Amino acid sequence: MVIATERKTAEERREEIIEAAFAEFAEHGLHGTSTDAIARRVGVSQPYLFRLFGTKKELFIAAVNRCFRLTIETFMRAAEGKRGEEALEAIGLSYGELIQDRTKLRMQLQSHVACDDPEVCEVVRRNFGELVEYVERVSGAEPARIRDFIGVGMLLNVIAAMDLLGGEEPWAKRLIEACQE
């Protein structure tokens, strides 16, 4: 008996590899992740992985780009048809939901950690700048308001990383409540 298997295109495999890399890099970072673990997760060989991406850093950059794309797409869906403070509120709520996904949160944090590499840093800067510019554009808010909005998001990252979003720590509850004002 011959079992037919569906062959995937290089682009489909590429997407699967980025998805697997996203999870591995989120957990272990750029330097702590092995390409062997990524290849095994997808069921491909390391040489095939390198044929598609060239280097582990190129694969990490693809995962970073995916992370930021998911974030901006979340912002865009939330702000659709809204402007000003209404858009900011919708984006903030959607971001709070996004970072409850530990893999997405950790990938974002790992991208910042890897900024000691100039190539990675350039990609993170560009993507972060696009997020800021989108929030500026859709809200029309003044720079100080944007600073506060982004700052609250970064604080929420730290709170979420410590697994305090639904926790009972009184100080964390006060910070979270202040973030919601």
C-alpha cells in the first residue's frame, strides 16, 4: 500500500519554518535556539532550512518581521474605522489581548534582547518605527501622548512577562489599573 503525501511548495515550507522558528526563538532567543530544533519541529533537514534562509540570523529576522507584522495587523484591525482617542483605546485593548499569548510576547521581547546585533537592531528599529508611525497616523495624537501610550505598552510587556496580568500582587494591580486609565 502506497500512502500519498502532499508535497509542499518552498513558500509553504518557508512559512512553516518561520512559524516553528518563531516558537523556538521566543522560548530560547537568537543565541539559545538551535537550527536543528527548528528543523525537527517542522520535519525538514537542516541543510534544507539553510537553503531557504541562508543563516540562523536570517531566519531570526524573518521571525522578528513576522512578530511585528502580527502586531501591526492587530492594531489595524482594532483601529479600523476609528480615529483619535477611540483608535488608541481600541489598539490598547487589542495589544493587551495580544501579549496574553506568551509566545508572541516572548518573541517581541527576544527581538529587543537581540538588538546587540546591528543587523537585527536595524530590523527591530524599522519595525518599531512603523508601529509608532501607524499609531501617530491613526490617532493624530501629540508626541507626548504617543510617548505615554507606547510607554504603557512597554510596561504591560514587563507585567505580562512576569505573569502578573491576572495576578493578585497589589502593586501590580495598581499599575495595571493605572494603565487602563
